[in-house]
Amino acid sequence: MESLLYKLVIKQLGPVLIPLTGIIWLLETFLWRKSRPRDTEAPWWVTYSVVAFPLLILGLIMVVVVQAYGFAAGLLLLIVLTGGVWVLDLLLLRRARGAGANQPWWIEYSISFFPVILIVFVLRSFLVEPFKIPSASMMPTLLIGDFILVNKYAYGIRIPVINRKIIDVGEPRRGDVMVFRWPPDPSLDYIKRVVGVPGDRIEYRDRRLLINGAPVPSRKMDDYLSKERMQYMQRYAEKLDSVEHEILVEEDTPSFIQRMRSFPFQDNCNYNNGGLACTVPPGHYFMMGDNRDNSSDSRVWGFVPDDHIVGRAFFIWLNFNELGRFGSFR
């Protein structure tokens, strides 16, 4: 799904404002400024255009970078630009202006925003990152509209943007709720529960989950009322190792699982009318949604490699539809 920023900058405002402000900027820089009397200020629309043009170009570059490499890459670009301006002003521009001269607006803004952007980048790259739940695939644990926090160091310290692990802190465990880059399209972030770790034999047949040949313990609970679908769904308490959590199933839906596309290590999986059986390859994880019959997960598109891991989800901090949803979850 295209972001609102992409639609606004690229598709709507960009084709009109960038050429218009660019022409005004060129005329002001090379023609009007030279012909205007020294004590005469430029018209307001010229001043605004001269300021807006570089900001629109920067916004365009930011959108392209974020779309291609992710939000962290966009923040890194801003840090390089604003930090570069700060260093340039510190070493050269400040001396050239002379004592008492005002800073140009672009230097003032860059120096002001640089530490803020740097702090945000460090926090979301190495400590915690906020996400919003867009779908019902993790019901009843997570609902549409939940704002959650993700621990970025639980599975190791990683270099931002390229996501390469440099310090090994821990590994995903069965039962963890994990955010990761979706293998078919790494620009998208997904959230599911870790069901299988490297070497596990995962079987899911007739809505029963088995790990290494042993059925995963579960017990029936009261039916769950889905407010999104306005219907009751069967709810079970399932225990993966030491983590007990709730899952939803729909007994009247087919057990057959349709593989979406080819994926790495697809020969590790066998599909039949009752479900599937997969052996998790080294360095990969098998993920499933808690809303078992309404989740596109490893049963459909395959395993999640270690270098696609974003972090472990652990805290709900807001939901505008249900203000009482606040706190940790499992």
C-alpha cells in the first residue's frame, strides 16, 4: 500500500509545485535578484517559492529513499544532510559571515533539527520502534489499530538500514511475537508469532499444530466475539514452550493450505489436503498468526530468514478505538 506521504508528494503536489517553484527559484537566482534595487525585498510569493523548492526536492528524495530502503534510510539521509550543514557552518560558513550576521534559514533549521533527528534515529534503530497493527491476523492478542512497541535489541544489535547483526544478544524463541521484513517484499513489515525455530519439524494438519512430532498443548475457551466481523469464533489457549497465548480458529473453513508462490527452501515443505509439514532450515523461522484461519504467514509464503528480523513486540501503548488497551502481552 502506498504511503500517504508518497501520494501527497509524488502524485499530487510534486508534478505541480516542483516545476513551478523551480522556475521561480531560477528566475530569482539568476535574473530578478540582480535587477531589483538593493533595498527592495522580493515579493512574498518569490520568497516562499525560493524556500519551498529545495524543501520539495528534499521531500522527493526522502520519499524515494524511504520507498526503496525503508524509513531508517530516510532518517540516515536527513542526519547526513543536517549534520553536514552543521559541520560546514562550524568550520567555514560561520567565519565567512562575520560577527553578528544572521544565519540563513537553511543553516538555522539544519542545526536545530540535527540533534532531534539523531536521537530519534538512535532510539528507533537500537532500542524501541513503534508500529501500528493494520490487520486482524494476530487476533485476539493484537487488534486492528493497536499501537505497539518493538524491542530492537532483544535478538541482537544490528546495523541500521542493512540490518546486519554485529552483537549477538539473543535468538527468537517459540511463542515470541516478532516483527520482520516480509520475505516476498522486504519493504513491508509483518508481525506474527514464532512457531518454529531452526531444525524444528512443524506440522499443521486439520487445525492441530505439532512441533517435532508432539502436539502443542491447547484447551478450549469461551468463544470470541470479533467486533470487526460481528461473529463468534472458536478460541483456544495454546502453549508454546512456556508462553501461553490465545488463538482463534474457524472449524468450517477448509484445512487445505494454498501456497502463494515459490520460496527459498520450499522443498522442506509438503502440502496435502489436511495441511502441511515443514522442516525449518538453519537461520530461518516459521511464523504463524494467532488468528489461524485468517492469517497469511509461513504456511503460505515460507520461512523468515534471520537477516529480516526487526525485533520482538512486547507492549501495547495506544488504541484509539479501545483506550483501555495498554500494557504488555505475550
